[in-house]
Amino acid sequence: MELKLFALSGAADLGQAVAAHLGVPLAAHEEREFEDGEHKARPLEDVSDRDVYVLQGLHGDAGGPASERLLRMLFFLATLRDAGAARVTAVLPYLAYARKDRRTKSRDPVTTRYVAQLLEAVGTDRVVAMDVHNLAAFENAFRCPTVHLEARPLFVTRLLGLLGGRLPAVVSPDAGGYKRAERLRESLTDAFGEEPPMVFLEKKRSGGVVSGDAVVGDVAGRPAVIVDDLVSTGGTLVRAARACRERGATAVYACVTHGLFVADADSTLADGSLDRFLVTNSVPQGRNAVPQLGRRLSVVDCAPLVGEALRRLNEGGSVVDLIEQGPAAPRSV
């Protein structure tokens, strides 16, 4: 079935890179703004009986809030369904509203489930996302098929060059990220032939205030690799990096898939505890995204990973090997 890839305005650059990996042009579409703030989007090509993929960034920035980009995505997916697309796949490298996946206080929303219901309501056949906040919650929220990609193999390739043969400790900044860190440790074990130690920090959050001082595990005398799904203000990451330094880590590297870098992230990350910060372009990262990090910030291109996943889905192939090993030739931007 013919593949058509659209990239909405929230993911234009990534869309071009994914299309280049696939060797196909981006499908043409129109996005129009009305004076009162409303908008419309429509495909400018025939999508009838096609296998259609729509890439959209759900981050919030100066170009609009996450809620606006989600609404645009929903309207466009519904339009494609009305236009006769055989299958419609939402490609959301960064899935917004995923941090509230359960009720921690009375009458809390469960926004992960609400977003899933919205996507399903407009006729979405499948959802592709990368390094969601809580994988179990993501899989349980959707009734349509889901594909979960991991930036882990991309990070491992870069880490092996940075580590120079030194076995690191793998650090989760909180207990909730333990499984994510464990997956990275498994990949590093395969690469080194020896299992790195695992470390995690105590973290409690209430009313936006983070507390907790306990560190479980040993980083002394070795590099520390902190792994997380996203960074917003940078406070959690710097807190973890400082704790590793105080306990004798020889270097501290961070691998974070989604770089939101909001509020006072630039000044927070000016802290010298981090030697290198690896982040993907799932959220657009300009060359000066975080000026205070300077050359310590490296952006790892996730387009080959996303593109290869879409190719395999279109051709009826399996993405299992891709999730474990990554694309054949990951690039950095």
C-alpha cells in the first residue's frame, strides 16, 4: 500500500529528515490561520486508499501550546479519514500530557487516557510514540494498536565514544525511571561484556516542590550516566548530577530523549556538574537551545529511527529488532 507522510507545522524539520530517510517527498498539505484564531488544515494530495502517516510535535513553545498542536493533529487526522485514507497513523515522537497517567491526589485527571480517547475518536488506526513517560500507562490507555520506539540504541552509540572503555554506573533520577535505566544498562552490558552498576535517587514531588536525599547504589570512581525521558526546567537532572559528583563520580553524562528546556532551564543547567548532555530532536533543538550548555549539548538525530519504523510498518515488517538495535546508521545533527 502506498505510503504518504505528512508533517504538520509542529514537526516540519523532523518531517523533512524522516522523509529523506524514507526516500519519499513529504506529502503536500495546507495549514491556514483565520483572524479569530481558528485554523484549518487539509491534504493537497489524494489520500484515498493510502497508508497515511502524520508527524506532529506536541511540545509547547513560542509557536503555540501543546493543546493547540494536539487539536490541530486531531482535526487533520479526522480530515484524512473523511478523505478516504485506508489507514491513518499518528506519529508523535514526543507525546504530551503523558505525565499524569494516574491519580495521585483526589479528583486528579488522567490525561494519558483522555488523549488516547481523543485520538481514537477521530479514527486513528495506530499511534507511534517514542520514550513515553510511563510505558505501561501508554499501552493500557489505548485501544488502537501502539508502537513504542526507544532512543536507547542511539544513545548507546554515542556513549561508547564518550566513555572510552570505562564501565559507567547507570543512574535513574527517581525510582519511577528504574525500568528505563535498566534497559540502558542491558544495552551497555552487551557492549562492555560486563554489567554496569545501577543507581537511583529518592525523589518526592508535592505542589511542584521536589525533595528526597537518599541515593541507592555506588558511583564512586567511575562515570555516571543519568537517563530520563524528558527535561523541562532541568532541576531534577542537576540534582541527580550533583549527587553523583558528591559521591565520587569521575564524570557525569545525561541521556534525555525529549528536551523541552522551559522556564529557567538555561540558568539551571549552567551548573557544571554535567560533562555532556545528549538529547534527541524529538522536540526541535536549535543550535543555541540552551546557551549555558554550549558544547556540552549534543543533539542526536532520531529521524532514521522514526523513518525506519514507518517503513517497516508500511511494509508489514517487524519493529522489534529496530527497537533493540536501532537503525543501521544513526546520525547526529
